[in-house]
Amino acid sequence: MKLGEIIDERYKIKSILGEGGMAIVYQAEDLIAKKDVAIKIIKEDTMKNPVNLTRFEREARAAASLNHQNIVKVINLGTAEGRPYMVTELIKGQTLREVLNVRGKFSVLEACDIMYQLCSAVLNAHQHSVIHRDIKPQNVYMTSDSTVKLGDFGIATFQNASRVTRSEVVVGSVHYLAPEISQGNPATPQSDIYALGITFYELLTGKVPFDDESPVTVALMHIKDRMPSVRKINPKVPLIVEKIVNKATEKNPANRYKSCFDMRKDIDRILRDPSLVKKQSFFEKVFGVFKKDKAKND
């Protein structure tokens, strides 16, 4: 699309925001609503492959079925010159990846706040039978008021989908990929919970638990290797938080959180009582015990 071009007599192309393997994202002015939006249009070459076209249309359908404050909102769907497009709200902010690249990691309470919002987004998707399959910092946006928004449903699938093609079984970013998916099993809500756990790990430590130049090696590490301790990398992380990460990233899906609601509940407990993550000095501990005993005697 050329700059200045108007799509469907409504969206005036202003600039290119980004380009991926399948599509180009433009910033455009909505001439009717009088505001800027983002338009994702499938590439002409990419559209020649029916699988790509199906994936793009599925992303649009999955994302458009959701309406939540922590999910990038889909405003409109359409076709321009035979190419499907998707109009979404324009996010003025950075991805978690961009913020991590600058900051290194987040404080424990900041990470908990981000994960609470992210769990809320994924919970909403799961309640509408949508499995994201590609949760990672690159696909999570932070606005200027610290609102977290999950985007890019490019490889999302519906939980009640009747069929998954062979080429679609192992998809997603290998550093966040649940072991069962690497082993060829279909994605489930627990697969998304695993990716949430890995994302939480990275927010707290500034690094992913398993890394190697070979994607195959990374996948095997997720399958076989024990999860490295969060607290060994960042001693400021309390045990109560590490337990949440560990439960979300259990190798066996049956041992993970049953739902994002349960994971969010454990995180909410910390946000409601920040003292749970603050380390106490020896005197604070002794004084705390003294106060409890005194209260009992009174």
C-alpha cells in the first residue's frame, strides 16, 4: 500500500509500523472515527499460499471474537484489492521485549502486576475457546499508563477446532514452547500457561531459562532439563513467587495450574499483600513474632 492511499474510503495510510513474514502493519487515519488505527494487511506473495491465507483469516477471527481491556482490540475486518486486512486499535507504547532490552528485568511487584494483567487477557481468550500459542514478550504491549495488552494472534487456534494440519502442530517461539507441543501434541490452555510461566521467569531474571543457538536443543531442554532456579539468578525474588513460576512451567501439563484464573489468584494474593515479597531483617522477624504473641495474650 502507498502512503496516502485510502482503503475502503475510510482508512488513509500514514506510515509503516512493521513488517513480518506474512503481513505488513500500517498506521492509518480512520477518516470516519477521526483517530489513528493500525492496519494489518497480508502480503500479496504470502497470500498465494492457501495455508497462509487460512492462518491470517483465523487470526482475524480469533482476535475479533475477543473484547478485553488487556487484549489489542480488533475494530474492523475487510478486504482491499483482494487482500484481507484487519484494523486494530493503535497501541502507543512498547513491547515487553523492547522494555526488557532497556531495563534488563522488572522488580518483583512490577512483574506480578504485568503477569496479573496478562493472565486476565489469556483467561478471557480461553473462556472464548481461543488458545494463543505464541505468548512471549514480543507479543505483549505496555502503554504509557502501564496497561498491558496481548496482541498477535497469528497462530492462535480454537480449542474446539476439528482439525489441525500436520504443518501447524509445532508452531510458536521455541524459547516459550511447552514440552508437549515440541513432542507433537496439540496446544491446550495449559500450553499457554507454560508460556506465561516462561514469560514471568524472563520478567524476573532478564533471561529465558533455556537458551542455545539450536532451536532443537532448546526444545529438548524444555522437555528434559530441570527448570533453572529463578532465585539463583535473582536472589531478590521470594520463594512464594518462584513457586508460581515453577507451577506454571511443570513438564507435565496436568501438574500446571488448571486455569489462568488459578494462576492469577496466586499473583493477586501478592499484589494485595506486598509484604509477602519484602524480605524482613532479623529484627523485623523477631519484632513481628513478638507482636503476634502479644496480640494472642491480649
